[in-house]
Amino acid sequence: MNAIHLARVPEIIQGAGALEGLGAMLAARVPRGGAILLLADPGLRASGLIDAAVAALAAGGYGVIVWDDIQSDPTMSQADAAAALARRERVVGVVAIGGGSAMDVGKTVAAVAPADHPVSHYGLCAQPLPAGTLPLVCLPTTSGTGSEATRTAVLAAPDHSKVWLWGDQLKPGQIVLDPALTVGLPPSLTAATGIDALVHAIEASTNANANVANDLYCHEAIRLVVGNLMRAIEAPADLAARAGMQRAATLAGIGIDNCGTAIAHNIGHALASLRPVHHGRAVGLGLRATLAWNSADDAAGRFAAVAAAMGEPADAARVPDAYERLLRRAGIRVSLAGEGYDALRPADLALQMARPENEAMRRSNRRPVGEADLLAFAHEVLTAN
């Protein structure tokens, strides 16, 4: 029997209104009186959530420096600028509020700010992250990336390739899940982020690294997405559905933190490096293109277990159709036609999928992925309708 290793899980606090207690909660770990760097999605300013977070931190006795120069698919240069600010202002902690982009930047800043090297110094584990990190709290406002629970951050390099950083130093000390923070998420983003969580859970429980202990997180995440996603889309103010999706995203994040992803994420990262596309949709399309191929040989019964978690009979053959139904019911547009991909050849996408930064996800796939498979998957993604 192979050894099973489960990584550290941050302290998790969930409840409507949990944001209000942020300052008091942080005081248990960080001395009052210092400055906190608040990394936030810029879109949260209009909703009042940035002001609410500032007020909660101020009530805890902290000064607050807000940094919201964060774009979707954040860049290394943005993280470098925020880390430079953290050093200059001698902040005592970092709070990241927003979707995966804000959390990836926040995690990176908390990890690299104690040293002077640029983010690129640590890309693809070229160098170990600094030993000392700034205390970090993550408050997700979407329910999909699971970034709040992982040791990974993904940032765009100057050539637009997606480069990952990895290490326990990137993981926050605390995760605050306040379902009220996700109520304003539009249906399209609720759908895309929810599919992202589902893909995480399916890949982490079926790839070459999967193990029975980690399945507990993954299968529960699958059940939660199937049981709550459509309700969260159709009744956005339903806090129970929103809380269910938050738990799903965090549990799926724990799942990929332990066992990683696979070929669907390889495809998603390759797509996004060529043209702008939401990450959740990109990996969702990647899973759609590979699921029947991957589940065709289910000697280990892992896809059968996914089917059961989705509420289907425990039969691997049921998974592709069940997934496709949910994908389309959630409103995810399967076709990329008219979105700038029309001139892209399958060979171009396959070449991107074979790049070094995407190799780990390819290797983690339970079924070996050959060059011909890459080309077939690329063709399926680009011609789907």
C-alpha cells in the first residue's frame, strides 16, 4: 500500500457576517497597531466590500493599506509591485479578499515580501520560497478556485504563459467563508466558478495521485456542487446554497492541494495563455473534451465513485453525460466560435499544452497522454458546439 500524505488545512471559519469579525479574529495571531495590506479585487469597491473589510480591520486596531490593482489572470509584475509596497510600509499581515486572482496575488505577496527577490525567482519551484512569511487570511468572494486552501499560486509571466509557484508558505493561516460575500456574483460567474470547483474535485479524485483519504474532500465537494450550483444560479440570495458552494470550493481546493489536477487543467491553462477566457470555463471545456476518454478505462473504480457522488449509478460510463448536462444547464457556452479562437489551429493549442509549465498536469493524468491525444483534445475543444 502506498503511503498517504494529507497536507495542512488552514483554520476555516464559515458563517454569514463572518467578515465583520475579521479584525478581532486576526488579533489572535497578529499584534494590534501595525498595518495590514488588504489585497482586493477592484470590482469589490462598488459593492462596498472593500470598505467593509477596512472597517473590520480598523475595528480590530489595525491600520489598512488597500491594494486593488489586480486583474483577472494576474501578472508577476502586479505581485512584485504589491510585495514592494508591503516591504516599504512594513506591513504586519496580509488579507486577500476576492476571487482566485486576488488570493493568488495575496498569497504570493505574503510569501515573497520577507525577501527581496522578484516573483520570477520562485517560478516553477526554481528556488525555494523564503522561510518566513507574513500572516495571511483569505476571504473568497467566489466559489470555485479553492485558492484559499492551496499551496499554489498561478501568475502570468511577461510572455503570457501561466507560471505556478508552490510551497506551504503560500497557504494562509485562516480562511473566512462568509456566504454573504458571494451573493452579488452574477449567474454567469457563479456558473463558471462552480464548474471550476467541480473540475477540481473530479480531477483530484481520479488522477494518478488520488488516494482514498483525499477522496473524502473531493466526493463531498462533488455532492455539494451538484446539490447547490443551480440553486445558487437561479436564487442568488439563497445563503444556504451560497454556503454550500463555498464549502465545495474550499474542499475541492484541499483536494487539489493534496493530489493536484490533470489534463483538463493542462488544457485550461493552455487556452488562457493564448486568448482571454475565464479559468472556470476553460477547465470546464477541458474536462468535457477528455472525460469520456479518461473514464473509458476505470479499473480502479474512481470514475464510478465520481458518478455516485454526482447522484448517478456507480458506473463510470454515466459521468460524461451527467457532467455535460450540468455544464449546459448552468449556461456554460461550450463553443469558442467568434471569441478569437477561430484562426487557431488544433496544432497550435496542442503545442501550448505540451509546454513545460503545463507538463506537471499532463503527467498527473491517470491515463498517459501522448502527442496524438493532445492534438485530439485540442481539436475537440476548438470545434465543440
